[in-house]
Amino acid sequence: MNKTIINLFLTLIFFACTKKKNTIERQFLPLEINETSGLEYYNENFLTHNDSGDEPVLYEFNKKGQIIGEYKIDNCGMNDDWEDITSDNENFYVANSGNNYGVRKNLSILILDKNKLRCNGKIEFNYKNQINFESKSKHPYDSEGLISVGDKLIIFSKDRKNLITELYEIPKKPGSYEIEPFYSYNVNSLITGADYSKSLELVSLVGYDYADEGKDPEYQYMYLIKNFELDNLGKSKITKYKIPIGKAQIEAVKIIDESTFWLTSEDEGDGLPRLLKFKIYN
């Protein structure tokens, strides 16, 4: 009897100490979306877009990586640097907010009718604290993460100077706005995409290590912000996870559940872009 209890005890200890490793599944995507920088659900499929250098086009693709629709967005301006996409019940919102060197004065968020994929207006914005528009590699006035929360849009900055992400709030109505940060998280990386689940009170961010010009980032990261409520961000909790992937630059994320996520990665010039399914076990 004592031997049985001891064996049971040792078995429990073994399983308690054995953690499943976080996993990732890969699906290649076509070169037409080699700079995929945003991800949203659409008609049981996905919507994505390239960042700077492409036409103002949204691409619909399925889980097999096949493009099944291309939708040119007229009357909302050029694709200066589209960096993320989010949605609510009526509209998609595309962040034309990439600002690598801090020189842009035409930052905006496009409002697109969710059913007809046409322009419903544009939200223009500038950073209240930015007074210098000289080109520089390290500055806090870039952003690549966008989420929809109620009647507001929340921007997550990509800060090469301080390696934090600052949160900015902006209305969903067309107009011109001056914005300033109202909260920040110390992420020690560069944030490239964001998603939000109201039912889970969960925000997911993706990002990577800061690397000097011409060098590849060493690691890609997932951040989960739990208990995310705009009126009480002090109670939120952020956790950082390393994404088990080699050379990549992950630019977009969609929440499946509290521990599973869709991601897209650019091709990085020597391969194909990818759709990734990331599962966290710890």
C-alpha cells in the first residue's frame, strides 16, 4: 500500500513538472501578400494588406493560404504605410500609421464599410508631443497596432527610443485629431500588431527585439494583456511569451481563444510570407 502511494506521488510530481512546449503551425502564403501587416476575419476567411509600396488593396485568403479576393479601396488615399486592421459591427479600420523615421504629417485611419468594402471616411491624426519632424531612427512616433474598443480606437505605439508601447485613444468619427498617450506598457521590444477580445477582456500584441539597422531581430514575441478594461488599466496584467520561430517578422495577430492565435509573418526577402497558428501551454 505504501509503495503504491509513493508511486502515485512520484507520478503526480512528474506530470506537474512536465510542461508542454508552446507550438506553432505554418502555412505559406502567396507572394502577392509578401508584406502582410494586418489580419482580420472576413466571410469565414481572412483579410490582410501589405504595408508601404502596394496599392490600397485588401486581400481575402483562406486557411489553405489561397487568395480568393482582392478589393481595391478607392477615395481613401494611398497606401503610404498600412500597418494594421481592426473592425466592429459596421466597419473595418485600417491604420495608415507606419512612420519609421518620424517624418510623416499625413497619418490616418481609414474607415471602410464592412459589407461593401468601400471608403466611409478617414480619421486624420497627429501626435501632440511631436514638434520635430527631422528624420531619425529612434523616436516614439510610430505605431503598428490598432484595436477597436466600444466607440473608440486604441493605437499601440512602436517605440524604438524607449522600447515601450504607449496607448492612444481616438474617436471612430471622421475628422482631424491631436492625440497623446494615456497609458503605457514596458514591453522591451517593438510592437507590430494588436488584437482585442471583449468577451475575454484580452489584448494580444506581437513584437520583436530591437535590432540595429541592417540586422535581423533575434526573437519574436507574443504579449497577452489580461483584464483589459479602458477605465481600469491599472488592474491589467501583461505576460510575455517567446514565439518558437526562426527568422521572421510577425506583423499581425488574431485571437482564437485565450491561448491560441493566428499570426502572419512577412517573407523577409528570402522566402514566402506565412500564416501561423500559435498555441500557448504555459
